[in-house]
Amino acid sequence: MTIKPLLDRVVLKSVEAEETTKSGIILAAAAKEKPEIAEVVAVGPGGMVDGNEVKMFVNVGDKVITAKYAGTEVKFDGEEYSIVRQSDILAIVD
């Protein structure tokens, strides 16, 4: 089975957060924030959303930065994913 997002939705898989700070301090699991950089796993087809035509600008494999509390967290086949609207994606990371 696969996840196929509808309309302007995008399925993301979080990129692992850093275990240490830049100064070398090791972070406990509770101190880590939700990663804001994720990899695009699946992209919806776009189309009419709220009366407006939406064109999709992200592609599978892109690394993106999302809004901090964007999307819906889901578990699928033992993996954790976020499903967000394309408008919740702030930037593509090169």
C-alpha cells in the first residue's frame, strides 16, 4: 500500500534532528524540537481548492522547510509521516 495525497496535499517524512548542538552538547529526547526540515514522499495532483486553481511546485525527493506546527501526523507501515497543504511549505532546501 502507498499513501496518495489528494488535491494540494503533500506527504512528508521528517529528516532526523541533530543529536548535539553546535557547541557539542548532547540533547535529551525531551529537549529536541519537532524537525522542520522534511523530505517530500508524495505529492497530490493539485487542482481546484477553495475555488482557486492550485499548481504543485514541490516534487518527490525535495527537502523542504515547513511551518512549525503544520500538518497532520500519521503512522503508516511503521513509519511516521506528516500530511500538509502545499501552502504550509515555506521553502525548498537545495
